[in-house]
Amino acid sequence: MATEFTVGLKVGGKSQSVTVTAEDALIAALKVKHENPGGVINYVRKRNQRGDRRHPHKHILDASD
């Protein structure tokens, strides 16, 4: 069962937030790290439906989609 997670990372001195569909938080962090090898993961949390709708993040789609 996949859940959406928000991953905060810093790439090149800039903070970013990315939404990822994954089975758990570790897999979400690994997907983001794979897409941004030079980035530093700051946090991983379950997606906040209300707040994330108001302030949308970039999405990384699951490979199976």
C-alpha cells in the first residue's frame, strides 16, 4: 500500500520539498536521493493533505505509474 510523503532536501544551497509516492519513509527518501545524488535529505513526513494543497511541491512519480 503506497502513501504520499513529502521529502525536504537541500541541493546547491537551496531548500526544496518534493512529494513522493512510496511504501514507507525510507523508500521515499531513497527515491529522492536517487533523483538528486548531491542533495542532503533534511526530513521525510507523510503528506499533509490540507497544507500541501495550499503550497504544492514538486512530484516524483512512482516508476510503476
